[in-house]
Amino acid sequence: MVSENELKTIIEEVIKNLDRNNLGDKESNKSGGNSEIEAGEIPDITEVDLQKEMLVPEANNQEEFLKLKAKTSARLGVWRAGPRYKTNTLLRFRADHAAAMDAVFTGVSEELINEMNFDTYQTLCSDKDEFLTRPDLGKLFSDQTLAEMKNNCQSNPQVQLYVADGLSSTAIEANLRDIFPAIKQGLEGYNIEMGTPFFVKFGRVASMEPISECLNADVSCVLIGERPGLATAESMSCYMAYKAEIGMPEARRTVISNIHSGGTSAVEAGAHIADVIKAMLDQKASGLDLEI
């Protein structure tokens, strides 16, 4: 049985062997200790910028290799220890995978929903497990829920904007506060009327179809969390459709994706979304029929 002190010694040795350029204080490591560990803290490896990290020893052209890494979020040049990953490469992989899992399995906080002053409507999914295993239920609502929605929300809006958790609650938490006012301001600049915004729990993209029919919206627009990956768990998408209806083909939807700090910023995306909605209303079209 490994004692607590022995376990602490093992952890210290692992941390000291990580890339000192990124994960620690060189002087502290040289002295044989790690002040952060002794204080009960371990450096956050997710703060390391992988695009600037160079793990290939004695690279022939380090400058050009870093230029290549700057163009992609792929994990290039992670190097190895024998046939295995280096320790910090493996730990970073596990940390990013954990972040992706959290994005899928946690919910959007009630604090954020209340802060945005959104009412919440739930699809036919009873819980997160059913939402993940029954995507068909994530686009449907009970008759009672639709009746409540119709009673509480403005009818016949030019634009019905709502938010759904989708497959990443983290994306909603990271982007909503910036993108929502940007869209609202853009629509106001075009004198376009926005209906009553709200939040859909356990919602899929196609939830816009019964919502559109219920409220008779000209354009339906959903901000939804994208399926997370190892590059980021904060990516949001915006799906829009003109006169959405149940059973409509995917070709009638327009999407703006990769809305996050490392892609299209939330503020920039919000302004662009308003421009696209304006084009939809002018052309009375969306998806492949929309010319932009």
C-alpha cells in the first residue's frame, strides 16, 4: 500500500519531469522542490498554448514547424518516450477529454438563464441520458409545453431567437453573454422585430420546427452548443431557417458554426447573424435557396 508521503513524492517527480518551459518555475525545479505542489496546487496544463509548444528535440527547422502548428489545432510534434506519449502530452489529452465530457453531461446554469431573464421550456427528454440516446425526442415538445410557450411568447414575430443547450453547456456559458446583445443590436439597426427569447432544455437543432409553427415566426434562430472535441468545448453554432416547419429538409437551414474564442468571436458572429437574418427576410428564403 502506497503511503500518502510516497504518493506525494511520486507526483512531485512526475511534475518535475514535465516540460519546464511551460509548466513550472525553472528555479524552483532546480532546487529540488515544487513550491506549487507544496502549497497544495498543481499547475493547470490546459493553460499551455499547444500551438506554441515545441516538444520535438533538436528539430531541423523549428521556426517553420511552429508556423505549421499555428495554422491548426491538431496536436503536432508531441514527440514520445520510447513507443509511448510523453507524460505531459497524455495528461493534456486526458484534461481536454474531461472538459469535453463535462460540456456534454453538465447543464446550463440556472444563474445564467435567470441573468438573461429567459423562461425555460423542456423537450420530451426527461433527463440528460435520454437526451443523448433519443435525439428524436430532443426536437419535440408536449402539447402543454407548446401551449405555455404560445401563451407566454409574442406571436407572429419577424425573428424568433432562442437558446438550446445542445451538446455543450460550456459553449452557452462561454458565449451567450456576448453574442445575444450583438444579435439584438444588429436586428434593431435593421428595424427588425425580435420575439420573446427563451431557453430550451435538452434541445436539438430541429426543435426550431415546432417552435416556428407554434409562434408563426418568419425566421427561427437557435443558438446551440456544438458537440465538443479535444480542441475546444466552447464552440457554439447558430442555425436559422425561414418559415421553418416540421419535417423540413436540412437543406433549408443556414448555419454559422465555430463560434468561440479560437474561431469566430461571439461579438463578430452576432453581427454577422443579424446580417444573414436580414437577407432571409428580404429574400424570403434560407439554406441553399439563400443568396449571400
